[in-house]
Amino acid sequence: MKFESLRGFRDIYPEDAEPRDRMLSEIKKVARSFGYQIIDFPSVEPLDLYRIKSGEELVSQTFSFTDKGGREVTLIPEATPSVVRMLTSKKDLPKPVRWFSLPKIWRYEEPQSGRLREHVQFNADIFGLDTPEADAEIVGLACTILDSLGLAGNYEIRINHRKLMDEILRALGVVDIPRVFGIIDRFRKIDRQEFMNSLGEAGVSQDSARIIEKLASSRVKADDSAGLIQSLMEMNNDLRESLERVVSTIRMISYYTSSEIVMDFSTVRGLSYYTGLVFEAFDIRGELRAILGGGRYNGLSSLISDQDIPAIGFGMGDVVLELLLKRTNLWHKDISGNRYYVCTVSDDAASFSLKLSIDLRKKGADVIRDMGKRSLSAQLRSASVNGCSYAIILGTKEVSTGSITIRNMSDGRQEAISIEEFLSSIKK
């Protein structure tokens, strides 16, 4: 009987696992440089945690089941509820709190390019601050991560503000605002006629629908957004205040990255709990799904506790990020640094090669020791396949003289050197 991985799940072999591990290590390094602390949480949570936070639509996409205790539980479909649960369970945490995590996420959705049923997701959140500076920092963290991975100029940040859009929709006479947000969220996934029909079915007048369509199709610089809105409708004080905040935030974000930042009125992040800034990053060619997305969600903590803690954060899955890094030729095994392959060509060199391998590892070197009693040519082929910089050859002569023969795998040159001199040249 032949077994394969389930549809929507991945087997990750070394040629992908190594660059993936390096990518995740870089992401963690950047997060820590901003002062964020790593947390972790269970992969299984009560299903009601997601009913409260995200509603039945998300619940229908979960890998959920009834456990042996009769409880409805699920493999976590996103990180935010678990993070907020942890936050609110410790009331003495000094604010602001900066946390990040790298959990596995599961959703029972139709697998597509850039979307699987299981993936790793980086999440970062700031709790306890509701300022433009905090908004800018969380987006700046996202940009700094992408730039540190070599992707500067290969993505754009699309920004909007839920309160701003809420004010616009109210001014246009929209009654069912959550439903219209869901329609706007699908703007770039459906044709114009379906979009207009959906707005009409939601009770939006034709004149208001045309204004919403005009806004949703607009991508402008932050400083041009006021003029665009003014040209379409009357600007009230509440609307102007929300717009000034998002424009100020975008200006601060521009200090973090040279990549393009645009005001995109179709970016609303369909989930109902967002209360302020919302943002997404896309590749500049527009060929992939969103690289990341997030926003401000000030009311979520009060849904699962008696605390009301302002919050903003984002999530970034590894699947789209991997596709983008591969497309830009930034996904490859690490060939920097020295990796040694210890070749043993005589029985009396076995213990010598073992001790040398251990001594090298103590100095921080990566060492592969051949243990197959194979020919030297076969061992050298393995050294090449495993990306080793040097092959260390040990035989009877080397044992008797207390030396090694070291071969440079890139040019084939080799030399004999005493074991003491060699080890002293290796910096820990």
C-alpha cells in the first residue's frame, strides 16, 4: 500500500527545508530587533473561541472535532484568538506588550497556488497602544522583514482605514455596513457588474454604489486621498479626522521602507472585528495572493474577557513568501560558511576521524563524518552533494604523522597540515 501526503499538505525536503529555516530565522531576528518577544500556544483550542471572534464562516473552514471529553475543539485556523486569550489571562502584564509567534495554522479550504490547508504563519501584535505611531510600527515591522529577506522593491503595501470607510459608507446612506465591507473585500476578485449587483442587493442606491465603485478602484498616494474623497462626496469632520490619521501613519511608514505604499480603498480586510488601520502587502506583478495582512482590532479582547485592550497586528504565511522568494531567485540552500566532510580511507583512521569531527563541532563547525567504508572518490562525491566547502582526508599516513589532508572542494587543491595547526585556525 502506497501512502502520500494529504491534499493541501506538504512534505518538505532538505532543498526547501534549509532555505525555509533560514527565512524563518531571519524573520525572528528582525522581530526581536524591534523588541518583540516570542510566545507559543496550543495547536488545539475550543471551537467557541472562533465562534466568538470570527463567526460561523471561519468555523466552517476548521479542522474541528469532538474530543473524548465531549468538547468541541479545533486545530487552530488562525493565531489571534489564542494570543488574545493568553494576553487577557495575565492581567498584570505591563503595557504595551509586543509579541510574535510562528504557529502552524490549519484551514479546510480548497488548495490553490499560495494557499494550502496547513502552513506556518508569522504573527506580530502590539497591545495597549492606540496611536498612529503604533500603527506605523507594526506595518514598518512587516516591511523591514520583507526588505531583510531581499524583497525591497518587489512588493507594495496597500493601506486603508476601517473607521474612515465606515464614515464614508454612513455618509452614503449605507445601512448594512458589515455586508458592504464583505462586498468591497471581494472587489478585485469579481467583475464590475457582479460588484454593482451585490451592492444593489445589499440595499445600496445606484448613486452611492457608483461612488463606492469609484473609490474601490482607486489607488492613490496618501496626500492625494483627501482630494479624491472630496471630489466624490462631502467631507465631514469625522471623516476628515480619520483620514488625517491614516495619512499621518502612511508618512511614518515611509521611513521604514523604499517600497511603494498606496492608499487602496478596496483594502478592508473582510472580517468584522477590524476597527482602524487595515493593510496588505502584494507582489508588484500582482501574480500572487496577499503576502501578509493585518490591522487594528481594538474590541476583540472585550469579547473574551472583561478587559478592553487596544491592539494591532498582522499575519504572514510561509507559502506565498516562499513563492515570491523563489520567483526572485532568493530561495536556495546556504553555501556561505565552511562545512567539512571527513573522509576515512583506512580502518586505523576511524577513531581519529571521530575525535576530529567532535573537536570541529565544538568549535562551531558543521561536520559530516563518512561512516560507510567507501572508496575515497565515493566519499568526495558525497562531500560535493552535501555542499561541503572542504573534504578532510584521513588515512594511515595522516594517523602516523598527526596530520590531515584537506581538499578545497571548489578548486580541487589540497594540502597536508598538522592537526594542531588546523584546529587552531578554526575560530569558534
